[in-house]
Amino acid sequence: MKFTYNWLKEYVDVDIPADELSEMLTMAGLEIETLTYLGAGLDNICSVKILDIEKHPNADKLSICKVTDGESEHEIVCGAKNMKGGDIVALAKKGANLPNGIKIKPTKIRGVVSNGMLCSETELGLADEAGGIMILAQDTTIGKPVIDILGLDDYLFEIGLTPNRSDCLSLIGIAREVAMLTGAKLKTIDFVADESSESVSGAIDISIQNASACNRYTARVLRGVSIKESDPIIKSRLNAIGVRSINNIVDITNYVMFVYGQPMHAFDYDKIMGKKIIVRNASDGGKFTTLDEKERELTAGDIMICDEKRAVALGGVMGGMNSEVSDDTKDILLESAYFDPVTIRRTAKRLGLASESSHRFERGVNPQTVTVALDYAASLMQKSTGCKILSGIADVWPVKYESRDIKARFARINKVLGTDLTNDDILNLLGRLMFEVKQKSDEHVLVEIPQYRHDLVKEIDIIEEIARTYGYNNIKVTMPKIPAVSEKRSEKEVTAAKVRSLLVNNGFYEVINYSFCAHKDLEIFSGDLIDRRIGVLNPINEEQSVMRMSLLPALIETVKKNMNHKNNDLKLFEIGRSFMKGDSGEIFETNRFTGIITGLCYEDNWSNAKKVVDFFDIKGIVELILESIKVIRYSFKGGASSKYLHPAVSTQIYIAGEKVGEIGELHPDILEGYGIDKKVYAFDFDFDRLCASQKERVVFRQLPKYPYVKRDIAIVVDKGIACD
Amino acid sequence: MTDDLLQIKQKALDELKDLNKLDDIYNLKVKYLGKKGSLTFVLRNLGKMLPDKRREVGMLCNKVKVELAAAIESAADKVKLAEKNRKLLEEKVDTSLPGRRPALGRLHPVNKVNEEIKDIFLRLGFVIQEGPEIETDYYNFEALNIPKDHPARDMQDTFYISKDHVLRTHTSPVQVLTFEKQSPPIKIIAPGRVSRCDSDVTHSPMFHQVEGFLVDTDVTFGDLKGILIAFIHQMFGEKIAVRFRPSYFPFTEPSAEVDMQCVICMGKGCRVCKKSGWLEILGCGMINPAVFEHVKYDTEKYTGFAFGMGVERIAMLKYQINDIRLFYDNDIRFLNQF
């Protein structure tokens, strides 16, 4: 939610420095994400009148403008063509430091001294494009700083509003908060709407068929509007908060929405057939073209605003093309309604159509200002166009909004917060919040919740409001009084800590890769298990579209990436989860512990032999891992079953007859696929099984009494017989 | 005769002076003190002298012999020492060459910080618990007071696995999983991976969180402040200022965001803290009674607090890392800095 300080000041009598206000709001839970001075870079720029334009003697494309600021005359060299004598334009004088970084000083251009620069909207940082210099209105005072002319001596606030505070999706909501924080007085919005003798009742007939989705629908009819550019104040305020100006009518509906938080819609009255508005549910599969010229597919949950024959708006979300206000529009039907938040949210979510309107309806608008906003908008339209406002409001209101009372216990407030606020303290804080106390006793207070605070439902909500108003930083710091417990770190924690430190101390780098991977990784590494994969329904890209079933693909990818940086000697490992579906679709998350080595055994150094790692280096590491965690009954059996390992340089790791992992050289075909032409070895443990495996209890053994005797025995056997 | 002896001694000493090889010294010893040596010759001829003379010469002769022997020994020692020293010097190495180091790897910085966080909370008496990365909609949202069709769902862009399963968007589901199994007092931290559909310089689709929660009778917001200030002081230094700012999380109320004094500029205002002097470091609050209702805890009897922090964020602040994606590139040149 964005607003400017000057705009806010219309609704609350506040005059503290902007950065102070920003800090106050932030500390009250309305976090100001950015605070920008709108006049930045616009000093030393003022309005001047062009007295005369001459051609530059030495350049065809340049001209020399003689301008006056009312006190003195200046000669300015200018490259634009869109100005004429008598125009009022913006002159950047000596000392100006424009938003785009240009510093202005008298400069000789092709032999003629230019005492400043006539500026375009782009140069002033007001627009992305400009077709020449900015021409100001004819009645602009000469010699006035442009900051004042354009109303830019102002600050833009942007609140990162949390979803609970729908009340602050409006200027008056923020004004209320400012009044609460500073004690400043709220100002009322004064406006007059002159109603004509023609009554609205003959002009429109409203009916609601789905009252649970549309609690209230009100409308006014305005006759004889003219569609034109907006009032400059409305236009500049909307511009400042990043809303594009369209025309006076649309701008007013937007403007009033920002003021009151009440979304509105203006229909071209003549396009509403049969003088009827029927609010009903859409039918499944129906189609409707919204204002943004997109055809939308509907479902039964959507709220449709219809005339006698057809739908004219997607209620609460966006108007329709067929009833849009155009340059020829004469009469207006102005809508202000209260739609059910959940219904609006479902529609907006499903269609991916989050508008300022749906954003407010789905968070809840203020039921008390539905018609106030309607009247205000009508009066602004009358002011802008002199149109007739038909007397009365067409108002169908099937579901009344019930006011809510919450009981809050004084003791409970202090119990949760750890404060010792007196009953009076608490009543004062409630007063600052403008909550009405309906009833009170020594134990509790009954608070009437303002209708704009949809987020306050339970006692705890009041406790939060009290805490927020009291100030979180005023609450005393304490330490919890909780019995001491003695608990061990889990087996998994302990084992992980041991093996990680072992590997790190043996030259391994720990890496962390994503839990998701590309589908092709599963094809290579998961074999038949691929059918048990778990996909992500809405991945960011294909590379992250399915949950990983092995840690290896990403490790090989890591090797490849490092080799691209000429780091060829690598020892890497990761402990992380792999994911798989069970027979009946249940999800299994298994911890895996996977390592990979390639390149030189030892650091490449002036004296180390350049020995390259082989199978026995990875096997040695595996043995070290097992022994460091006191696994005794381990063994290596046969070749590995995994297709990604070298069939003749791989084996399986067993503990007490149970397979816990595999080691081996990666299959050259696999590596070729990654563009790696070096030998790479890997180990892969089922880490959960490793943790659960039986560990040796350490018991001291007596040292032998005699020195050992070494015997060298050689036995000749067939080549095919394994060492063990 | 005595003159001869003194001459022999002088001669021997003179010769000895010029010798710097052990063999020459031993030859000299033989020449003078050996069986056929000149001093031995004198001694051997003592018998032929008169008794008075014999005694005088004999005594002198012995004295010369002892002196010569001592001089020779000392000369030999000197040469031996010089020899030893020479040999040692011959072994000289260029100590400026780099050492031959046993290989040393590194823990991943995220895990390093994760371990630090765990250690601090373990010392504060918390117990570690983990939960699944693929979570049901119920545990990730519903039970945490984020019903379907609630705008709060927009706060976290979710990866869906199926209609009912998501990649957990936070570690908070561990709260509910724990409450279902245990009764208070509870004092747990739950570290783990979480995922959100978001990817840029400060957002990674997968990152790490540490959730913490404490439930008992009489746990207050003041206690929450106490624990978190203790944590921040241990993690970033005793003097770091901390502030609590109202915020909104559906599963806590009152909710707060915790800012600490910017550790880069020490609160003066810099690019990292966007000139505010403060850095947002974690989210927290008193556990919403609505969460307790889901697990049938007595909301009158028990209160508790919960907090959650992003490990990458803390690591980025601690090491002044400016791009979260570096953590997952696993470039050795990055990893070996920690």
C-alpha cells in the first residue's frame, strides 16, 4: 500500500517529519518498506516563459530560447521542437542536479552560451518517455519552483502491509493509525452531492440472487457526465502511487478506493440492458471478457454482475469490456458493494487476476463506508463534470454486518505478555485504539470492535492490539521458568557430526544441493525406481521439477561446474534426503550420505607425488567412516548393482548382512554424458541404515606382552580369486 | 732435558694449532704420545737417569703428557663439533617453501551456521527435532491457522506435490507434529530445509530454517524476548541492540519481527540495512491459541512462544555474502573461504 504524506495530511492533522512518522508506523506493525522524497533532484528548477525562439546560428537542429522567470531573462540553447513563444516551461538553472545525474552549469554549445536547460519529463524523472520538453499549463506562475508546481514537495510511503490489516488498505485507515500513534486529530472529508429531482429507483432495479456471496449491493446513477482528463490533484496523487490515469470517471473510482478502501466500479449506464442489475453466481464453463480484453472461463463460484440479458462484470474482481466507460459515455451507473472475501479470493486466485479491487474484497472492506464512498465518488464526478446525480441510492442489503464484541480479561493480558499493566492502563490503551468499551468489571472489559477491523475476533487479538499499542519494546525482558530436562542428541545427529568432521578433516568439502532435480537425472540414476518418483506440480523450471532420488547427479554436476573453473582435484560429500513413493503412494524420505572424489590424491604441491585417486582411495574413506562410528561387522560383496557404476570397479557395502550402500568408479558412459573425461569415484550410503546399524561397544583390551613377529607368506592362486 | 721436554711440548702445541682434521690430530697424538712417540721416548729413557734427575724429569714429563693429552682432546672435540655443525648446515632446507599439508576440507557455510545456531539453543536447554520436507497441507497450513482461501497463504509461494501435499514452506509444521505427540513442558528447535517458489539474489527456491518453540504454563512474551535476545547476543555479540516490531503470522499472536542493529555499519546506516541501521533477523510470537486448539491443548493452562529464522540470511549477514545463490553453486573457491 502506497500513499503520499501530503495526501495523508488531508485526513489527519499531523506534521511530524516524514522519517519520524515512518519509524512510528514501522514500530506499530505497518512496516514502511520505502520512503522516498518525490522532489529529489528537482531543486533549482523553475517555471519560465518563452519570450522568443531564434535559430542557432551554427546548428540546424538547435534553437536559442529567450526565457524569463519574471525577474531576469536567460538565453537557453534547446534541441526540442515542441515549444513555441509564450509557452511556460521548466528551466533547470545553474546548480540543478537532475534525477538522471546531469549537473547544470552555463555551457557553450556550438559557440553560444546556454544558461541552463529546458527540461523534458524524462529529464525530471517524471516519465520514462517524452516527446520534447515539458510544457506547463498556461496559467502557471512564472518563476515558481517546479517542485511546488507539480506538488512534488512530498514523500511517498510504501507499506509492506500484512494480510490481517485490511483496514489500512485506505488513506483513512492509515490516518486512524497515525492518530492513534501521535494523538493527532482526524479530519473529516467534507463534500456535497447535489441530488436532482429524478429518483434512482426508476433508473435501476437491483436484485441479489446469491446473498451469501454478495452481502450488499448499492449503486447511484449519474446523468450527463463528460469523459475527460482528471483533475490535476487526483491525477498526480494516483501517479505518485503508481496508478495510471485513464479518465476522470475511472480515476475517481480508483481515487475513492484508495481513500476509503472501498473498490468501486463505473458502468456505462446506457450499456446496461433493461435498467436491471442482477447479482448471481456464474454457471460452470461460462465465458466472460474482462476489461483487460481477456476471455475468462467461469465456474459456479464466481460472482457475476448481470443486466437483463448478459453479464457485465466479474463481481469484485474486474469489470467487463461490454459495459466499459468510453469517451462517448453520457450516463454512469456507479457500483459500491460488499462481497464475501472467500468467494472473491477463490475467483481471483483461480483466474490469476489479482486486482486492487479483489485484493481489498478478499481481505474485507469496511461495511460502514460502502455508501459513504459511493456518495463521495458521485460528488467528485459532479465536481468534475457538472453531471446530475439521481436522488437516492439503489441499495439491496440482504446480509447485515453484525458488530462484534470481545471480552478481554485483564489478568490474561498480563499473563500472556508478562506485563503488570493496571486495569486503567489497559483501558487507556483501548481508548487510544478508538475501541469502544461496552462494559467493564474488575476482571474484564467488553470491547466493541470497529467494523473495519475484520482481523479482531478473539481475546488474543485484543491482547495483541494492547501489546502493539503499549509498545513491544516496553515489555520487560525475562527468562522462561521451565524445568531443566536432560536429553541426548539423536543417533542421527551424533553420527552425522562424527562423519562430517571425519570427512572434512580428510580433505572433503561439504556441499548442499537442492532437494529437487531434473527428470533426466532420475532416468540415469534411479533405474526402475523412477516409477516411484515424486514430481512438483508447479516447478520454477525443468531442472527443479521432481524430488531427487539420489544425491549423486547433483554431486556430479558440482564436480563438472568446478572443473569448468579448472578445479580438477575434488573431494565432495553431502548428507541429505532422497524422496520416493511407496506401494500405496505413501511418501518416503530417506537420508543419504554420498561422497565423490576425483583428481589428485594429495594437494598439488612442489614435493607431492602427482598420484591420482583410484578405487582404493574411496574404499579407504568408506572403511574409515565405518570404523570411526564403530561399525565392526562390515563387509564388501560383489559388484555394485547400480548401472551408473563401473561393472568391474565397484562393490556393495554390507553391515551385519544388510546392504547399506555402494562404492565404485562412476561408469565412463555416465561421465561422458556430463562431459567429464577423468575418473570419478563415489560412495553412497543409506544414512538412516548406517545410523541404525549396530555399533561396537568400546572395551579396553590388554596390550600383548611380547613384540609381534612378522612373517611374509606368498601363495600362488588363480587370477580370478578375490583377496578375501 | 727439561728444556727438551718443554720444547717438545711447545712444538706439539704449535703443530696442533694448525690442525683441523680429526685424522691429523690423532696422528699428532701418536707422534708424541704413542708407543714410539717422542714423549714416550723420553719416559722410556728415564731409567737411565740419576734418581734425583729422574724424579724431576719424570714429574715434568708426566705433566707435559697430561697437558698435551688434554690439549689434543680439546682440539679433537673442537674439530668434532665443527664437523657436526657443518653436517647440520649441509642439511639446510628452504623453509620458505610451502608445507606439505594433510588435506583439510570445509563444512558448508550454511551448515556451519546451522550448527552454531543449534549449539546456542542446546546450551539454552532446547532439544532438536526434525520433520519431513514433504508435508501435508494440514500440517503446513491448516493446523497453523492458515485455512484454505485465507490471504495469508499469499505470504508463502508454495510448491505443490499434489492437492494435499506441499514442499513445506517453513519448519513450523514441526510444532504441530510435536504437540500431537507430547505434552508440555516442551522446548524444541527444528532445523531443516524449506522450499518456496521464488528465485533471485535474495531468494532461493530451497533454503534452511530453524524453528524454535517453548510451551509450558506461564510462558510470556517477556520470556520470548529473553530467549531471542540471548540468542542474538551469542550469535552476533553482546553489544548488539535488538528491537521487536509488531507483525503478523497466522500461527502466532501477538506476532513480532525482530530487528538487530546492523552488524555491517553498527547501526549507522549502510547499503545492507538500507540506511535504517536495522536488519530483520527473525519472526516470532506467542503461539496462537488456535494452534493449541488443533492439538487439544488446554489454552487456558498453557502458553508458549515460537520463532523461526532463515539460516542463509544469518550466514549472509555473518559473512557479508551478497548473493544467496552462491550457497548452492558449491564452487570450491567459495566453499574454501569458510
